[in-house]
Amino acid sequence: MAWFGRSRAEKPNAASREDRSKCWETRDAYFSCLDAAEVVVPGTEGSKCASQRNAYEQNCAKSWIDYFNQRRVLAEKQKPLLAQAAVQAAEARRS
């Protein structure tokens, strides 16, 4: 007898290779539109990238969308730090 009255274990459907590829394609298109609109935080662009955003939301799982959006914001915050580190590394090589 199974726990909690279920007769068999239920597994969530894993995304297929095609599903993941479609998600990444629509994410890249949406983020490119955000870049062109000079928007860092996804969802704050108003109606500028509505069609790309709809495709992104239709083709990606909510958890993936949350992850990708957070990574985008973090990557933008890291850019000045990485640039500063590159300058310091270049100065250290010259010394």
C-alpha cells in the first residue's frame, strides 16, 4: 500500500529537449527586446515587448521564468564589478 492513499508514484513531466529549446529561444527574443528598450528588470517594460513576453510566458515554466529573470537582474548588477576587476587585473599585469 502506498503512502497517502496513492496506488503509484506520480512523477512530474520533464521538459523535452524541444520544450527547453523553445523556452530558451523565446527567452532570448524577449531579453533582446528588453535590451533594445534599455529595460533591465523584466516585467517593467510596459507594452514595449508584449508579444515576446507572451511567447516567453507560454513556452517556459514559471519556475524557469523566475530564475531567468533573477539571473538577468543579477548579471546587470555584476557588470560594473566585473569591469572594475578587469581594470585591476590589467593594472596588476603592467606592474
